[in-house]
Amino acid sequence: MKRFRFSSLLLALSVLFSVCAVCPSALTSRDKKIVAFGDSITASGAWFSDAEKAFGISVVNKAVGGWNSADGRAAFASALAQKPDVLLLSFGMNDAALDMAKYVPLETYRANLRDMIERATAAGARVVLVIENPIGETDYYTRHDRAVFEPHGGANAFYLQYVLAARELAAEYGLVTADLYRIFTETAEMTKGTVDGLLADGVHPNARGYALYASALVDALYRLDLGDANGDGRVNAVDYMLVKRDVLGTFSLGERTGYADVNRDGAVNAVDYMLVKRAVLGTYALPRNPA
């Protein structure tokens, strides 16, 4: 009887392995329809192509230049009408334009984002909150009134309040983020430069800046299903075994490799399969966002 059970287990595992060896795509079926919704930084579409190539998808761009979160909330039905599996939600820069008609008070901005997040979730979409880049004040003040922002420590300090509000909402709802404010700031520090070197006009990214957006989007899409090595929408013992076999060289995860890189260090190794095993055992929470 024991021998029969053991043989059955081996057969089941071999079937699972053979199925997973030909996983058809890097995104699960529940992630295929991706819709972007935001302001001009998103409307340009300049940062979608890497993700489209990596995952074999086309991002539906419903963003509109000049919009703030109030505009987005009022027109949110246009995004939901696309029936997104994943919604890229990105507002904040125009909301924080204190000297312009597009300005939206912080608590209203927070309420607008909350409404869109909840409506998207209720419609079955998973939200990736795209937190926009810092302001480059040198160029920003060629179009904005410096004096209005000075009591708040400057335009970027004022805008940071909106960034923090978005981060808080992401934590509250357990959302994956593409935090370009953090990435731009860290990149500028590492290169001993300023964020101005990543921007075309103090607000919109230049080619280098949009390359950071593209990389962050790819990473965020992996983080949606981190640890799900076979693309079945769950993280369980099968995933642990597949990651382990990939590390041992007896199996290739192929297009699912990015999901097995649990610590996002660019390599799948023993650390990753131990983290997946701990996640299955319930002693570790898979990191949806960078620390």
C-alpha cells in the first residue's frame, strides 16, 4: 500500500513537472489585460515597450495629459470598461501643482485614489500603483511660481506629501508599487547627480528617466506573482520543488524564471528556493515591494 502511494506521488509530480516545463507565457491568464491610467507621464506610453516585449502583451493606454486624480476619478469608467486584469494607476504630479487650477488638496487626492483603487479591485483588477518621479525644481520654476511653494520647503517637498499618501494607500491595500520617486532619488544619489539629469523639463522624464520607468514596470509585474514558478496563480509546494530543481540544473523555469527570483537580485539560487519554501510553510511573507 505504501509503495502504491509513493508511486502515485511520483507520477503526479512528474506530470506537474512536464506540464510546467511548457508554461506558455510569462504572465498568467489573469494578468494578460493591462490598462494604464494616469496623466501625461503615462499618456506618452514611452515606458511600456520593455514590459510588452518581456511579457508578450500590449498595454492599453487610457491616460490623458493634464489630468489630476479628480479628472481620473470622474472618468474612471473608461478604464474599467477595458476590463483590465491589471491596472497601472498613476496620479499625483498635477494634483500637487499648488499654483495652478489643477491643484487638488492632499486629502481629496487621497480620497480620489482610494475610490479608484476600490472600484478597480471590486471589478476584479489588480492595481499596480505607479508613484511618479520627483520634481526637478530648476526647470519647474520656469513655469511655476516659486514663491507659492517656498512656505512648504519648495515644490518637491510639497509634492512629497502626495508621494507619501500614495505609499500609505499601497501599504493599506497591499498593492504592488512602481515607486519612481524612490528609484529616481536613489539613482541620482548613486550617480552623484541630481534628478534634473533624469528629467526633460522638471516633470516629465527624459530617455534615461523613462528607462527607469520601464525597468520598474517589468519588476512590478514580476512582483504581482512572486514565487509562483508554474504560473497557476498560487504559491505552494510545487513551486518550491520547481525552483529547487531549476537551481540544481535538472529543470528550467524558462519564461517563469523572473517569478522565482524572490529577493529580486537578478539570479535564481538557493536563497530563492529557501524563501519560497518558507513562504509555503507560512514563516515568510513574499516581498511585493522593495524594502
